[in-house]
Amino acid sequence: MNIRTVLDKAWRDEGRIPPPVLFAGAWLAQSLASSRRAGVVPRALGAVVGLGSVALAASAAAGFARRGTTLDPLVPDAQVLVTTGANAVSRNPMYTGLLGALTARALSRGSALALAPVVAVAYLLETRQIPAEEKVLTERFGAEYEAYRESTPRWLDARSAESLRALAQPHLPVRPPHSPHPAR
């Protein structure tokens, strides 16, 4: 199977837009939807969300680079399945970071209307981009990828918080989510 041929055809037949183009379009749409800036608290919240989002995406990109695998969403020809670091928190940490950055921008503008492009990008990633990538990863890595899919959320959920805790404090044992605290 020629990955480039399969994905090039999918771009034409399914009308998928490259994620960097989606991000740029959403950024522009947010600019058109709202030019005002919010007060101090929403801007501070936007900054926190933005920094966390950029850190998640950058950490994932660095992990891909260390493992020598591709960052190209057009041709996911990964030779290694990356399941550690940011990829232990989300199966799509770069897309999650992208959506987080757009959300942060809407927060900092104090505009509910500026969230509309975030929803549109999330929908297109969820329904078009990610399924195509997952199909390729399933074909390439089989049972290894299926086990990863079962253990790690596509976006973020309670498992993500537990993975973050384990990453932040690697020397502490990981407690199952609903285990009782030891008696004192």
C-alpha cells in the first residue's frame, strides 16, 4: 500500500483540509467574529489555556522528532507508534493543542461567537482527518495500535488527568482512579 497515494486520494474524494490550513482559517474567522479584547480575568484564563495547549502540542511534536516519526498530517507514514509523553495524555495531542489555542483566543476575546470556528475545526478533525489517520495506524501497527486506542482517549478525559499526574510526578505510584485513600 502506498500511503501517499491513499491519502492524496482521500484529500480529493473526502474534501479534507490540511490541519494547518484549518487552524489558519479558524484564526482568521475569529478575528472577523470579534475584534474586542476581554477584561483581565478572561485574558488571564485565555493565557493559561493557551500556554497549556501550546505546551501539549510542542511536547508531542518534540516526542515525534525524538522518535524519528513524521509530523506531516498529509502523509502519516510513521515507522514508530509514539504512546508516551503527551501521547499518553491524548491520542491527538497536537490537534488537542491546536483546538486549545483557538479556545484560548476566544476566551481572551471574551467572545462566544469566536468559539464557532473552534467547533467547526473540531468537527472536521473528528469526522474527517482523525478517522483517516487511525485507519492508516491500524493497518500499520495492528494490535499495538488497538491496545493504545483502548487505553488512551482521542481528546482528553479523566484518564488524561491521571496520565498528566503520573508524568508530573513519575516517582509516585499511580493510584487507580476510584481507589480509597489509605487510612491514617
